[in-house]
Amino acid sequence: MAKSINLLVYPAKDIEKAKAFYSTFLGVNPYTDTPYYVGYKLGDLEIGLDPNSEVGPITYTDVEDIKVSLKEMTDVGAEIVQDVNQVAEGLLIAQVKDTNGNVIGLRQRA
């Protein structure tokens, strides 16, 4: 199912301090900066900051059909943390907890 991991999201309780740190650490400014998500591009990898997350870091893998992928994951014991949700124009995400309690994200682009 997973073809690549292209997104890594860190929880960020203090988004301003996190932006200062990650801008310095990554050596780039965010390509998107909103109250609910800040994103950086680093080659083919996106690093995200989520001020609303309680868990992390979370890796996201791009999938072709998020609903099918979510069912495949739950069929092998994953627990849904966040059902399919549209977060941007046509961008869908979902999160599952693996059998060891780690949260993994699925992302389907428009």
C-alpha cells in the first residue's frame, strides 16, 4: 500500500516557537503558514507543524484510495484515530493507530 512517506508532522503547542526552531533547523521558511498548520518543503519531504495535535511525530504516506487503504489497515488490526477528513481543496487525510499504539497517517491528493 505505502509507496513513499512524504510528510512528517510534529505536534507544536507553541506554534511561533516551533516555526522559529524549524525555520532555523531546516534552513527554509514555511511554504504555508496558517493557524492550524505550518508546512515546510525539504526536497521531496514535507515537514508539518500541527498546533492541534496531541501525538506525534506522525508520518503520512500517500495512497491512491484513502477509504480502501483505511479499510485494509483496520482489517489487520489498526484502530481509526481520525476518519477521512478533507483538510484542503481535495486533500484527504486519515489517521490510524497501529497494533503497538503508534499513529500513522494516510493522505490522498486530489
